[in-house]
Amino acid sequence: MTIKQFLLILRARYQVILLVLALAIAAALAAGLLLPRKYTAQTSLLIDVRAPDPVAGAGMSGVIAPSYMATQVDIIGGDLVAQRVVKMLKLDVGEEVRADWLKATDGRGTLEGWLAKNLQGGLLVQPSRESNVINITYKGDNPENVAQVANAFAQAYLDTNLLLKTEPARLYASWFDEQTKLSRTKLEEAQARLSDYQQKAGIVSADERVDYETAKLSQISAQLTTVQGETTDSQSKRNARGDTVAEVMQSSLINSLKGDIARLEAKVSENNINLGVNHPLRQRAEAELASLRSRLASESSRISASIETAYRVGKDRERELQGAVGAQKARVLALNKQRDELNVYRRDVEAAQRAYETVSQSASQTRLQSLTNQTNVSRLNTATAPLDTSSPQVSTSLLIAAFMGTLLGIGCALVLELMNRRVRSSDDILQMLDLPVLANISSNNIKRSMIRGHGRLALPNGSAA
């Protein structure tokens, strides 16, 4: 079909098109006049993602995640917020409301849930593009009610957002309080065990006692070493000849006696030669020499006896010191064991102290979070009662009806034309009969010829019209 044929069909069927257009406009006008008036109120919320948590001190990233905004939209449109709106506006109060609920649901479900579903039917929640603003729009029959409901949804979301933030913290705070009590009990028990062990072992300061006993052990060991050296020296002197012992050789009395003995021996030898063996002087010198030799032997024996005594005393002292060293070693080992056990108790106390401090800090933080009354959401504006209706919009409906009526009228004209095809131009003859057109006669000439009674009009194929 060419454009010319299309235009000829429209010209021939213009009455149908106008009729359909008129019916569409009339239907739109009737709908605009008969449909109930709808009013729309809107309020906006700002989600400040950069605001840090006043307790935790951490905030979200500057670029908000789309999932976070979608979650907030779902919360606003969810049953929890809608039921809170029902409670805020007291929509569930009244026998008429309950009667309507029973009539609509036969008592199934809850009244709050039914009213919430009705409220959600007029609610529209949309996040703004490339911003952190959420628009809450509510549509209803009464302009005052729609503004009130829109503001109630905004306030209910703020309360719900705060509840979702504080309720987990409140539960955690209760749990942390119990853990704090348990940690405090464990700390007190660990401290009691430490104190009992210190009292039982008589420990005031384990480190100082161990240091003192260790120094004492070192001192006794040094004394034992000294005594062992002296005993060894005494033993070597004891086994040596009497005149070769250092004490004998170094004694002034023995050296003096040896000198006197040497002089007397020389004198006795001289008297033997000069005076003879029986001379009184010689015999007196012999007596003196024997006395000196007796004194020398006595003095040497005394020194040897003193060495023997020193050796025995040294041995006894060595045995005592060895016993003291063994006892002191046992005491130091016992103190080390006590210190190790004490350190175990101390570590238990320190671990319990750290656990108590950690749990107490977490409990304080969660307790503060549960008491917070601020969120990162704020209201940008308050919905007011609309002055104009949002639907139906008569002018817009008429424009849409005119456009759609025109398209529908054209469609009807084309359908009627296809159902009863007519010859509208020579192109139709050429297309349908595939015969050449010899001449064109206008409709005005045909009408005049019929009026004059010329009879039928002969067509090129021999038929008459």
C-alpha cells in the first residue's frame, strides 16, 4: 500500500476515525470525572554515610554501596515500619476497623498486618539518582491523611533504624554483662589461689628470697672450696717429714733451738778434745745439748700435732660445709619450684585480669551503643497536605486519549477497508486487475453523466459500472 492509497482510505473512512476518536475522548473525560480524586504527599530522608559512630568512632565509606540504599528502601517498605505506622496513627483503634478486618479476612492474620498491607498499597519509596536521598511518597483519597501517613512512615523508619541499631547492642550489652561477672569471678578466684599459695608457702617476695638464698649458696660453696684447699694443704704437710714442714722451718723458736744446738755441739766437740770425756764442763754441755734437743723434738712434735689437728678440724668443717651446701641447694631448688608455681598462679591472675578488662571494655562500649539516640538518617523536609490532585489528570488523560483514539480510529478504518476493499484510485485498478488504465474520469463527471441519464459507464474490461 502506497502513501497515496493510505491517505485516500483515511479520507474515505474519516467518519469512522472521528467516531473512534470521539468515543476515546469521551471515555477519558468520563473516567476523569467519575474516578475518585487521588492526592500525593512526599517527604525526603538523607542518609549521611560520612557521619562517624559516636561510640565506635568508625563510619562507612564516602561512597555508599547500592545494596545499602536498597536495604533501606526495603526496610521503609517492609511490614515492621508499616505496623509501626499503624501504631503511631492508632489506625487499629475502633470497632468499625475491626469489623472491616473481620469482613475482609474472616479473622485470618492480624489486624495490624492487614492495616499495614493496606497502607503499603499507596506507598512508593524511591532513592534519588547519584545521591543519598530517599523519597517517601504516599497516595490516598484525603490530602490531610496522605501527608500525615507520609510523615508517619518517615518517623517510623527513623525509629526502626534506631531500633535496629540499638537492639543488637542491647542484647550484646546484656551478654557482655554476664561475661563480665564470670570474668570477675574467675579473676577473684585466681587472686585467691595466689594469695593462699603465698600464705601457705610463706612467700612475701619470691624473687628476693631466691636471690638471697642463691647468694648464700654461693657463699657457702666458696667457704667449702677454701676449706677443701686448706684441708688438702694440711694433708700434704701431715704426710711430709716433720723437719721439712714449712711451719717447722719457719718457726723462730725451732731455728733458735737449732742454732743453740749447733753451738753446743761445737762446744762439746771442743771439750772432748781439750778436756776429755769425763770433764764436768763437757758433761754439763752434754746435758744442755740433750735438753735443747729434747725441746727441739718437743717443739717439732707440737707443730706436727697442730697440723694434724688442723687437718682433722678441716675435714670436719669440710663435711659440715658439704652438708650445708646440699641443704642450701635443696632450699634453692625448693624456692625455684615455689617460684615456678607462684608464676603459674600469677599468670592465671594476669590472664584473668586481661580477660576481665577486655570484656569490661566491650561491655561498656556496647552499653553506650544501646543507649544512643542518634542515627545517620535525617529528614530533609516534612510532607504537607497537597493542594492539587495527583490523579486523575484530565488534561493529560485527554491528550493520551486523543493520541490513542486517533491510532485506534486509523486501525479501525484500515480493518474496515480490508474487509470491504474499494477502488480508490487508478493505482488500485492497476494493482488489483493488472490492466493498463486508458483514462481517468473524476467523480464529478460521473455524477453529471448519471444525472443526464447517459446510462452506465463502460469500463476498459467491457464491464459496466
